[in-house]
Amino acid sequence: MQYMPVTESMFLIAETRDQPMHVGGLQLFIPREGQTPEELADDVSQRFHAATEVSPMFRRRPATPAQVAGYTAWTEDDEIDFDYHIRQIILPRPGEVKDLLRYVSQNHGALLDRRRPMWEAHIIEGLQDGRVALYTKVHHSVVDGVTALRLLQRTLSTDPDDRSATAFWDMELVRRRRKRKAAEKPEKSLLSTITDAAGSVVDAAGQVAGIGPAAAKIAAAGLLDKNYVAPLQMAPTTMLNQSIGSARRFAAQDWPIERLRAAGRAQKMTVNDVIVAMCAGALRSYLAEHDDLPEESLIAAMPVSLHADGDADGNAVTLISVRMATDIADPGERVAAIKASTASAKKVVRKLKPLQALTLGAAMGWPLAFATVPGFVQYSPRGFNLMISNVPGPDEDLYWNGAKLDGCYPVSIPMEGLAMNITVTTVAGKAGFGIIGARAQLPSLQKILTHLETALTELEALPPAE
Amino acid sequence: MQYMPVTESMFLIAETRDQPMHVGGLQLFIPREGQTPEELADDVSQRFHAATEVSPMFRRRPATPAQVAGYTAWTEDDEIDFDYHIRQIILPRPGEVKDLLRYVSQNHGALLDRRRPMWEAHIIEGLQDGRVALYTKVHHSVVDGVTALRLLQRTLSTDPDDRSATAFWDMELVRRRRKRKAAEKPEKSLLSTITDAAGSVVDAAGQVAGIGPAAAKIAAAGLLDKNYVAPLQMAPTTMLNQSIGSARRFAAQDWPIERLRAAGRAQKMTVNDVIVAMCAGALRSYLAEHDDLPEESLIAAMPVSLHADGDADGNAVTLISVRMATDIADPGERVAAIKASTASAKKVVRKLKPLQALTLGAAMGWPLAFATVPGFVQYSPRGFNLMISNVPGPDEDLYWNGAKLDGCYPVSIPMEGLAMNITVTTVAGKAGFGIIGARAQLPSLQKILTHLETALTELEALPPAE
């Protein structure tokens, strides 16, 4: 038995049947030369089933079987029932990407069993383009979404001839990593530096986003300090901010990261800003289609690092609130407003001492902890309409046992009053957008994908910034 | 909005994430001459998607979105999101029956979304023998398991050339049935007589089994009446009587009904008794394998009709408790003890007035309602170890759009303290056994299938009863 900190147990306590608290990832692989999709899927399945030495993280489960509360400790299972946790299926004809997304939608709403380690790995064949998909589900009390993505990436290699691939839970990966760290110190490889930085950045982001009531007191103390202005604003009420059911709708697509970078260079904005601009244009169109575009701008919450760049020492991450300028029809003016908003938010945040910045993030995030209290969503003011996260990964091509990673999409968590979540990960030259929404509340969610492309095209058509 | 009786709402109230309260059915079909499995699966999918006029039963959902209690009314959705409710998948190679059972196991543990009509239909291809499976899941508040099976059977025809097949929720079926009833009165077809009788018998069985607290008072009144002896006994505590998680394990197999009938004739026992004898032998072996065979006999609860036979007027159904004689090693002695036990239980029950009989059944079943109270299972005495149900269906061969029904297996509900359920349905010449269990608590559940065959063979080897 192992003590469970509030940052882990709160995801168990906040979970309801309408608000499952697990994160997911969808990865697509191209079989290597001469390999059929069946062979790749069976290779994955066999290596997964053979990885019987499971790392402690994927063996632990809540120690108390009580239904309501009191999850205070972890226990560890010695044997893992792979026939339950590993699932292999083939999509029906025609095997389009939308059939894959439907499968993920249908499965992301189901709660994980708390009487066993809370994860599943789905190996999916049947795509007509010959790719093989891996959809993974892990409870947020075990890892945050970004750590999950990082763990998945650790099973990959930059070497297409590497044939030592295994499952993400394999203890062997932990040993390899320790060995590499010991050998490489002080000169780390480019890949491990980037993944480590991304990992620690977002481990902390997960904690801040979830720290809730425990942090509320700190937040209050911070507010008394009076040397910063809390940027809490009233976000408008939209269809994104409803009470939700458990059924999900998932949409995903990627764009070449170079396109986003080029647009950013031309407009003198960061890739993060480009992502916000794409989401702003897309949500403006989506809400307008549903007669629900508010007069005031949508407000997004985004986790950001407090450090300029490359500085990986520690957990200095906070949430900023960004005015998405969805009330502005003109793309050029909208982009200018977004740039101004993110710049000012970051400027304020960077002046803060780390604890103050963390406090700020916690103050923004704390209402999430009350989301399951009946009536709270309908009657409480909110600081933001949705969370948008950007999770950087390695830029190089990556392979699993010679099969090339061709797409990587986060599958995050809709919540009471926050029916949509957009998480983007940049890996191997592509920015993969994963848009998860409450199914009944957000119809035709997949249209956002078209709108994202339109918004990027509009951005590219703007005259370069001076 | 429509008032919800306690016999429906209690299945919503008693439901927890460890104890989903939906029933299921697994049906297997052989494609008709010249039809490939893909064509049959696509035919099912297309006709299901085309059945957009959905009967009220499959459009209703709980009106209140609250989490805890207060489910007092139904509301009806006008549009059904078929992309969510209808699911089509292909099993991975080799496509053995065990791969199908694994799929059902993996999916039967997931809760249904309460914000939409609570049912799912899974069309499953990929069996190497070329059969196509249909796995359906419906919430117990909407229908009991037997009504669900009856509804599935109503989509079938005795005519292999009938090409009017549709989905089980199609309003057209309701209209056809009304028309047939009007035309056939007073002479009903054999098929509709049998299915109607089976249906009403078990509609009531579901109500009695679930009537719980509402009936407790009646039960108490009945006990004060003193003109019958309540047969409540202490059942031994076994691995079947544990606290459970949500993960499931499903095993299914069928036997020619003629084999069971012949064995019954030779031993002068009913098919029901033969089923109990098979389960008794199988559970004795299963528990012995796990070093958990109790010294006292297991006790099974079985729903039975109060009428001798064929008499279909009304809901006179109760639960009887049967001593399974699992403490007796000799097959002949065990079978004799089972015959004596079921005969005496039925004799007692048949002497009761209907209300008393219902009261008896309710008194046996009421602890189920307390099963979700923490600690109840571990510390309370129980009247039985598992429920065994036998649901008769029509004997003729049945077809869905020309595809022959080749197997029909109920998928019922394990509960707190009742980790296993065995339900048998006799359709088209076969007795289909569906054994559902809590996954972590009942390892190697599929071995029961071998033990059932052994027990039947032993029964057949006994000298004929005098």
C-alpha cells in the first residue's frame, strides 16, 4: 500500500459515470516494407502479451473497493489479466478514418474498472489505407495525458532498424531509460532532452489543472498578496459549457508542423499562437453553424511553461487565459487580438514568482473540482470556455519495430460544463489535433476539422506582420 | 414524461459501476446459401440503420440527469443516434468462438449512457466458421432479460424465404404483431402462443426477482400469516458470493434439447431438473478445482411458473430455492436429491395462493436490493448462492432474412455477492447456456462448459429411474 496524494485521488473522487476521468492517445503506424497490416497488428499483440514484467505504474489500483470516497492508497496487482487489458479488433468495411474515430468515440465513454489496474490498449486493424492504430486509455489518477503520450513515445525509436520494441508498460523500458541516463550524463541525446522537458512541463500542468481544493487556500493567500492582477474574467455561456453525458465524439487530424511554423514566422507569432488562431477560427464557424456564437469572445485556458525555452529545471507551469477573439469576424484583426492576448497573459505570468504563478493557475483551475456538484455548472460563473493544450514531442521520425509512426492524437477529457477539449501534440513533423467532445451536446463535431483547415488557410493568406 | 414504477427505477438506483444492471443476448447466424458473412453483416447493419421508426421502449431514457436518486420518470428521445447505438466490428484472427466470447466479456462490463436510450446492438464478423454474431445490451429498467430475448426472437421468422427482417426496435414489428393478434384470435399460431407464454412468465419473474424493498412489507405481512413455511435457508459462502468489480467473463455453449429431454425421460425428471443437475455437477467440479467446494450443498434460486403447464393466464411466477446437492459425490445420489428438492419446493409453492407465492419469491429476492450497501455482502446471511433461469422459446428453426439462427445465449447480470449467473434458453432445438461471471473473482470460468458436458454424460450413463 502506498499513500495517494490529493492530486491523484481527486481524479477518482471527481469521476462520475457522465465524466470518466481517463486520458487516451491514438497512434497510427505504417507497416514496414514487406509487412502486411495483419502482421504488424499481430506483432504488436504478441509483443504486448509477452511483456509480462509490468512496471509498477501499470500494476497499481485503488486499494479500497468502496464506491463513494476514501481512495487514499494504491495497491499493486502481481498478475495482469492481458486478455482483459489488451484488445484487438478489426474495423468494418470500408475502413475509413471516420470508422476508426467512431470506434474511439464509442470506447472513450466507458469507465475503467477500478478493481484492476486502470488502463486498456486497443490494437485496431482494418483501415483501408493499410495503417494500424493503437488506442490507449489510462486513468488520470495514474498519469496525466501528456505523461501518457510521453510513455507511448518512449516505446518508439528514431532508428527504423531497431527491433527491440515492446509495450509501454514493460519494465524493460524503465531499465533501458535508467541505463541511458547514467551513460549519457551530462550530455543527453537531443531526443531524451526534448521528451524529458515536455514530460516534466506537462506533469506539472496536469497537477496544476487538477490541484483544485487543496490549492484554493494557497490561491486565496496569493490574492491577498496584491502584487498581481488576477486575470479571471467571465466567459460567455455556450454549447461548450453544458452538463454532459458519458457518450463521446472524437475528431482528429494532423497538419505539417512546418505549415504552422511558416504561418507563425510570417505573422511573428509562436506555434502556440497559431494553434489558438486555428481553434478560434474553427470554433467561431462551428458555433455560428449552431446559432450559438456569443457576442463576447470565447476564453481558452492553456497550460504554459514559465521559462523562456529549453530551461527544464522544474515544475514552473501555469494556466493562462487567452481571449480567443471569436467575436471578431476579420481574420487579420482576430489574429492580432489573439497575439496581444497571449503576449500580455504570458508577460504578467513571467513577472510572477513561481509560487504566485502556480497559485494563479490553481485559482483558474479550481472550479473543475466542483464540477460534479449538481447544479454547479448551470449556476456558477466560469473563467473559460474550454481548455486547449499543446504538447511538444520529438521532431524526428519515430518507429515501433520498424513501423513508422504516422500520426499521434491525444484523446482528453470533457467535463461538466466543459464539453469540449482540444489537445495538440507535435511529433515527427506533424501537429496532431485531438478534439474530444460530449456526444449528445456537440453534434457534427468532425466539422471542426474542416474549419481548422479553413482558419489556417486564412492565416496563411494574411499579409506578413511588420 | 411517464411515471416510472419502482420495478423499473430500482434497477437504476441499484446500479453501480461495479454492478451494471443491463441484460444481454448473443445470437449466432449462418449466412444463407450463396451469402458471405460480410454480406450478412452488412445486410444486418443496413436494415438496422434503415429502421428509423423506433418503438417507444427503445426511445425512452430516464428524465432526470441527477446522479444519485430520483429516477421517477421516463422521457422519450425523438432521434436516435444510430452511429452510437449500432456497432459493427470484425474479430481478429483466428476468429474462434473464444474470441467472440472475449469480445462480449470485454463489452458487458461497460455501463450504458443514461443520457440516451439505454441499449446497444453489436454486429460481429470474423468467426472462422463463417457465422455472424449479434450481441445486444439493454438496460434492465427497460426490459428484463427474457423480454429482451423474446424481442430478439420476434425479429425472426420460421420461413427461410421471408425477406422482411428488420431491427428489434422497429415500430413495424409492433404493428405486425398487433395485426397478427387481431387476425389470429382466438386461434393463435403455435409460435406466438409459446413466445407469449414464455414472455409473460418471465416478465413477471424479472419483477419478482427485482421487486425488493417495495415487496419487503408484503413479505413481512405474508410471514405473519403463518400458513406457510418460508424455505429460507443459509447458503454456504463460496467464491460465487464475493464483492465484485465491473469486469466480466462470459462463457456460452449449447446442447441439443433432445439430449436433455432424453436424459429427463430416462430419469423421470423435467428438462428444468436436468439443467439443475448439469449445473450442480459442473459447479461441484469448478469449485473443487479452486479448493472452494463447501461441505454443505449450494443453493440455487430459480424462477418457476405456479401453473402446471400451458396455462398462460397471468403473472403467477415465483422464485424457488433448490438444494443442488453439490455435497454429494455420487452422480446418481446427487440427481435423486435434486429431484426431491425441486419437487418439494414446487409442491409447497403450488399450495400457496398467488399473493403468498409472490411474497415468498420477493422475500427470497429482497436482499438483492441491499447488495450495494457497503459491507452488506460480507456480513449478511444469504438464501442462495446463484440464480439459474431457464427461458423456453420456440422449438422450430428460425431465420433472420434467410440466415438461420444457430445459437442463442442469454448474457445476464452478476451482482454484489452473486458473482455468477446461469441463464439457459431453449430455442430451435438447442439449449443455449449463458454463464456470466465477475472476471477477477471467477477465473477460468470457461471450464464450466466442459464440466457441464461431463455432468450431462454422467446423467446419461445412469440406469433409468424406476
